[in-house]
Amino acid sequence: MAAKSALVLIADGTEEMEAVICIDVLRRAKIDVTVAGVPGSDPKKCSRGVCIVPDEGILDVKTKVFDAVIIPGGAPGAALMAGDHVVGQVLKAHDDSSKLICAVCAGPTVLLSHNVGKSRRITSHPSFKEKLANDFDYQESRVVVDGSIVTSRAPGTSFEFALQIVELLTDKATADALKPPMCLKD
């Protein structure tokens, strides 16, 4: 079986914990992760000042198909992605192919801006509830899965979010096997 793949989008202002935890956990599960910068491949200064160097820019991956696209939060980074038409093209192509579209914290606002997953069950950071509740079936859960849409709340839910993505791309046993080496509780 071919290895599963995931695209993690980052921009200046992305929440670094949400990005790095997803990247790390998915790679531990042997998922091929590509980190793409929006708009380019230059280093991105995240919300708390950590700089992350993307593998590629969004233009380099816009025609590639991944098993999952992941949008970390961080309001400034999410705002940049929400206004980027190439991000919209990537999300719509993956949504049309029933690939996983995953967003955490402010990330679901990117889905709203690009008209992806509307009326589906989602969650987000509580501060974005009012912005999202009219277009989505808003939930208060830590991680919400509705078909191919996976959402979560904040840095504190990032491990649960990443493990849910691993489970959906592989299986529960693979996700569960990652917990003991990281000293995560069940």
C-alpha cells in the first residue's frame, strides 16, 4: 500500500504548536508530510516568533493531490490563507476528491472564506464561534469529524487533532501506538 500523504499549510502568523504537533505526529505515523508556505517557500514567522521553513511554496503543490490538507490556526496566518486564492483552489480540489480537509483553532475561518464544508459539523477556537455558527453546524467538542472535514479547537487539542487525522488516514492501532512514546494519556 502506498504511503499516505498530508499537506500542512503555514503562513506568517500561523500558530506554531498546531503546525508542528501535526507535522511531528503524522511523520511518526509514517505519513508523508509536505509543509507548504503561503504564499511562498520563504521562512514563516509564526504567532509566537518561532520561524518555520516550509518544504515548498503553495504554488509548487497546487496541482498535487494529498490524502489530507491541514490548516493550523493563528489568526494572522489564517487570515492570510483565507485571502489567498491558491489556497482556495487547493481546498476545493481536495474537497471535490473527498480528501480530508483538517483545520484547527482559527483554521476553520479559511474554510468559510473559501466556501468549503459549509453546513457541516465543525468546531474552532471559541473566539471564532460567532463568525462560523451561521454557516456551519457548530459544535463545542475538542475534535469534530464530519465526513472528510476534521476540526479542532486550539493548541491544547492539537495532539488529539493530529491523532484523529492519523487514525483516519491509517487506523486506530497506528494512532494508539503513537501515544506511549509521547507519554500521552488516553
